[in-house]
Amino acid sequence: MKYAEVILPLPLENTYTYRIPSDIETEVVRGSRVIVHFGKKRFYTGIVINVSEREPEVGCDIKEIYSLLDATPILRRPQLRFWEWISTYYLCKLGEVYKAAIPSGLKLESETVVSLNPDFVAETQLKPAEASVLDAFGNDKELTISVLEKRTGLRNVVPVISSLVEKGAVDLSEELRKGFSPKTEVYIRLAESWESEEELQEAFAALKHAKNQERLLLAYLDLSHALTPERRTEVSRKELLERSGCKITSLSGLLRRGILESYAKEVSRLQIHVCKPQELSPLSDAQEKAYRQILDVYKQKDICLLYGVTSSGKTEIYIHLIRDILEQGRQVLYLLPEIAITTQITERLARLFGDKLLVYHSRFSDNERVEIWNRLLKENGPCVVLGVRSSIFLPFRDLGLIIVDEEHEINYKQQEPAPRYNARNAALVLANMHGGKALLGSATPSIDSYFNALTGKYGLVELTVRYNEGLLPEIQTVNVSELRRKKQMKDTLFSPLLVEQMRKALAAGEQIILFQNRRGFAPMMECRACGWVPRCAHCDVSLTYHKHLHHLTCHYCGYTIRLPEVCPSCHGTDFRMMGFGTEKVEEEIAKLFPNTRVERLDFDSAKTRKAYERILHDFERGRTQILIGTQMVSKGLDFGNVSVVGILNADSLMNIPDFRAHERAYQLMVQVSGRAGRRDKRGLVILQTSQPEHPLIQMVQRFSYKEMVDWQLSERSMFHYPPYYRLIVLVLRSRNEQLLQNLSRDHAERLRKQLGERVLGPVTPPITYMQTLFIRKIILKLEITAAIAPIRSLLEQVEQEMKLNPAFRQIILHYDVDPL
Ligand code: ADP
Ligand code: ZN
Ligand code: ZN
């Protein structure tokens, strides 16, 4: 008799034991996918982590594995080992890593919601079981797998559903379908009998009383160039509806009249436009030197930090390294922060590496994820994956190199849910498991990475000149508090100097970027009479005013209310806005420069990838003259015509109660400044602050990164912060604040008995509750040299002790290792 230790997508235990039925005894191995039952009637897809002959101690009630899903494992070495590392280092369960690592389509469970894809057209005959699953939907659009199992009476419905997912016939839950591009898409064309101009005249005559249909038909003609044969293009239904702004009912009207008709067209989900691969650009002397230095570093070390100023051409160096690795037949993972994966970089890589390029970003639907996963499983040749943080979980065969670009970005850290991993750090471990190298790149490296380079743990290569010898921009500070005092900046966000420079730039046909790291109109609204401030019903924060939507919203949980007309506290009607966000900047700019095309780039305006790309594209093409934005405008964009950058309020970046606030403020300001400057002209940055003599501002002004690092390092060492100390934060949450306070104190005391003053707290964070859960934090500051294993067992032991108290069930506890 053999037993399998199985990982389930549950945060309870690390593994569960099941008996292996004798008929599949030899086939179940480490990495196999199996269906098992857990709890009442529920089933899950589990991953086998171990097979043993020894009967486990809790022998009585061991269930049998229900079925084996694949003939060969869907994981490759060293993926399971990598999961184990993540779960031990980041103090979470293997099931949580499994959940994050594998696309839903590969881990179906009884409660998974399956929905019919209305656009599905079968290309080949469906198998009887597949057809019966589709039939089982009846009039329902979505059903859970357990219901489908019941309705079809199939014993083993999961593999059938998997194959339907793969064919694009069904999809997993509405949530996951956002941004989904089905394998076949519906396209629209003119019906044959309406193709000539006269026929069209007739069509329009028929639509005289159907204005919406008329509008839609016009939009179609515009998009398709149907009247100019040589420019004719196909138009998808989605594009047509989006661009025309018309409803599907108008389209149905035209389809019913037989003027338009629809047809299905196959589109690959992984489609990238590939022409013939191009040659690589030759490197400049400085780039060539850096490239050689990196190769030299790799003779002795596995990790190299490339510190290269903005526009020094780091990407070009990555490209040359990627080529080398592909020539060796190995794979490359190129990590970028979510927002930085743009068409710009994708197309550039596609032109060079053709179909060896795979792109993986977080807006991908689950089907696309499964498709990439399967392709990598089959892939035995060289390839390069351009991806976001979760792409570290893909089944790579042989990674020769992992590049982490913009390595200082905090988005590499997953905040919620577990595993709360930092993809940059995890990537270093992953590269090592593959026997590959890692390259971290940034114009403003994180202090953590730079420290590792200083101490010799990483190699360090510097690129101090811009490509084409362009100069770094000039940064001029403006003292806003002085201007306000002198009444030279009344009721405006813009200093006279900034306005003057903007005028000049616009007159010269140049572009401007304005940076304000806050979205919305005003972060706080107050009743002038009684001081009442509207607050979130679920979180301990004030609501942000969004003027164009005329509502107040919570930036932590999304709670939204209409703007009150009278103060609920004193019935006053006079409200005052405090602080300002991008919307207010936009409004004021519209007044200052009424004939200028302005666009806003923030979380609200760029909700979809498409909107984001459109805003960038329009700016790149010069259709927009002023771009206003949050930190989104600082993300590795390469524009050629920006001569002025305005940083509207540096103070709000610096005055944040966090030991990393200055490091981050420096990074943000330097990155944003880096967008200024054209090939032939030095850029100008106007930095508005009330503390121009502040050391940080002066360091930004001189681009003296190393000075900033020295200064910060001395503070970090003095106050026991990273990189000298490792932080582990215990986050405890509960609806019951008193209980939370008592139990957190108890918890901290137990830890303090062993760790003494390395334990801080419990502290109440600045935002004391979020989504109606109160929060307490216990902070551990551990010497960086201290062994981590004993700490881990201590934390586990204390958690077990705490769990003996039944009241602890009202507490949600998680660990945050290396918090950002
Ligand atoms: P970074 O990532 O360091 O900020 P980029 O890689 O975006 O810089 O390069 C800045 C600009 O210089 C880009 O427009 C890029 O195309 C150009 N560039 C850099 N290196 C080369 C090269 N070797 N040949 C041609 N163009 C280059
Ligand atoms: Zn009031
Ligand atoms: Zn809220």
C-alpha cells in the first residue's frame, strides 16, 4: 500500500495524506495532479509532494485518491522545491503558494464556477462527455463544478471541464473573464447585398428612424474602410461596440435587417505580431563596457546589480544578454512591474526574438495563463518570458538568466493574500535553483540591493551616462511656503516659475509632465462650520473627493457615497477641500491653458490596460501636450519630446511615517525627473516644496544617489532597520477591538520572553481599522545574521499556544516577512 502526501489549495495544513489506489500506484509521483475529497462532498485538485510506503500515524480515516489527472506531472523541477522555499521563508502554508502559483484552470475544485463562453464555435467534433457538460448548462450561464457533476452524472467531470477550458468553450467564473479574449472572436462585416455605394445609400435611408443603428453603421464604415478596398480591415464586434459607444441592441437591429452580418474568426490568445526578427542594435561604448563587466561579474558571482541612470539604455544591455542565453539554448525570465509591461517594450522584444518571446501579465485571463503554462511545459527550446511578479511560478525548464528591471519597485512585493512574497528576492532563489544568473536593474536601486552590492554579495556595474550622451535634467526648486507668504501663489497649485516654463515649452511645441502622487480631486473634505469630515464606513480613513464623478470614495476598500449636500452634523452647506489630487491639477490646468490637450494618467483614468495604453500612446505621438499623473508617469516610459517636468508637492512624498519614506521619495522624484530631456536639449524639472533646504531635496537636485544611500544607511543602522536588521511583522485583525488588544499583548509577551527587546508592540497602525477589522501589529527586528529557522519554530510554537485559547478564533493572524 502506498500513500501520497498532497498539497490542497487551503491555508490549513501544509499537506494531507491520501491512499493511492493500486491501479495507479506506479503513476502517482511527486508533482502529479490528483483529485481528492476533502470535507463534506468537496473535491479539490491536489498536487502530490511525496509518495511513501509507510502508513501514516493517523491511519484510521485515510481517504483514497479519487483520480489521477495527467499522465505526466504539470510541474517541472525545481518548482516544488521553490514553493517549499517560499512557504518556509514567507511563513505561509504550501497550499497558499500552490493557490497563487497555478492558474485556476489547472486546479479545478467542486466550488469552481464555470461559465459558458457565448462566442464559442466548435472547430472539431466535441467528445460525448464534453457535449453533455455543455448541455447540462441548460439555460444557466454559470454553474459550479459540483452541480455540473450532479447534472451530467459523470463520475469524473474535472478532466472534461479542463479540456473544455482548453478549447475555449467554457471559462472559469465571471471574475476571471475580465479582459478575456476568446479563442474565436466575433467579427462584423457588411452583408454582400449592401456592399456598393448605392446599396448603402438605400441602407441609410432605411435607418432614418433608427438613429443608433445609423450611428453604428457609420462607425462600422469608418473602422472598416469598407469603401476604400485597398485599406479595408476586419472589425471585431468588441471593437465596433467600444468605438461607436453603441449598445448591442443597435447591432442586433442591423444584423436582423441583414445589413451587417457576423462571423467567427480565430485569434490566438498568445498572438504577438512577428515579422522577420531584426538584428540587435550595436551597443554604445559605455554600454559595451557595462555588458563586459556584467559578464565578468558572472565569472565569480551569480547576482549582479546594474545601476544605470535613466535613459542610459539598460534595456539594450538586457537584450544582448538575453540573446547570449538563448544562443546557449537556455531560457530567460524578464521581470517588470505590472504597469511597465507596455506595447512599447513588448513590440521591441518581439521584433528581436520573434516567437521565442512569451508575454505574461496579470490582466491575462485564466485561459491565457493555462495556454502559456502548457506551452512552457512542452517547450524544450530556448525562450524568453516577459512577465509580472507571478511569472516566477511558471514551469521553466532551464533558466539561464532572470532579469529584474526596475528592481526597486514595491509592486514586486505581494501584499495580499498570502504568499506575501517579494518576486525580486524570490527570483534570486529561483535563478540559483536553476543554476542560472540574475541581473537587477534600476536607475534608483533599492537600498537593500545596493547594500548587498556594497558588501560584495552582489556584483555592481554602473552606467553613468545617458545613451547618446544626453545630459541629466536640471532640477530647480521652488519654495512654495515662501511664495504663499508673499502672496505670489494664491489659490493656485502652480508657482509662477512653473507656469512660465510651461508656457515656454508649449510655445515651442514641447511636452510637459506634471506629477502629483495623489488621485482624485481632494483627499479630504471638511465642513467649514463644524469641522465634520466624511469618513469611510469600513476603514479608518477620510474619503477622497472625485469631482467629475461627484462622489466620495475610500481608496482602501472602494466604499463610495454621493457628495452630501448638507453637513449631517450641523446642516451647514459650506465645504472646504483640503490637499489636492490629480483631478484638481487637471481642472486648474484647463483654466490656465484652455486650448491645450491635457490628459490624466492615474488609477481612475487608466482602469483598463487599453485605456492606459491609449493615454500613453497619445502622449507619445504628441496628441497630448500635458500629461498629469500619479507615480504611473514615472514607470520606465521613454518619451522624446518632454522638456518640462513639474513635481507639484514634494512634501507629501517625504512626510510619510515610514522608515523607507525618504528612499522612496528620492526614487520617485528621480524617476519622474528622468522623463525630462530630449535628444538635443537638456530637460528642466521644477520641484515645488516648502523645504528646499531639506537634505533629500538637495540630493535629488544633484542626483547624488550614493549620498542618499550613505545618509539613509546610517539612520537604518542606528534605528535597527533593514538592511542591518530583518523585519517580520505579525498582523493581527479582529472585529472585536478589546479582545484584539488583549490577545495581541499576550502574543507579544510570549514572544518577548524569548526574543526580548527584538519584539516591538503591539502597535496600533496609523489606520487603525480597515474593512471593519481592527488591526494590531507586532514587529520583530532580528539581526540579519541570526539564523531564521529557530525564529520560525518559535513563531509556530507561540501561535499554537495562542490557539489553545478559543477566543483566538476571532483573530486573523498573518506574517509579513520583509514588509515593504
Ligand atoms: P533605460 O532603461 O536605461 O532608462 P532605455 O533602454 O529605455 O533606457 O534607452 C533609452 C533610449 O535610448 C531608448 O529610446 C533606446 O531605444 C535608446 N537606445 C539605448 N541604447 C541604444 C543602442 N545601443 N542603440 C540604439 N538606441 C539605443
Ligand atoms: Zn458641519
Ligand atoms: Zn474603506
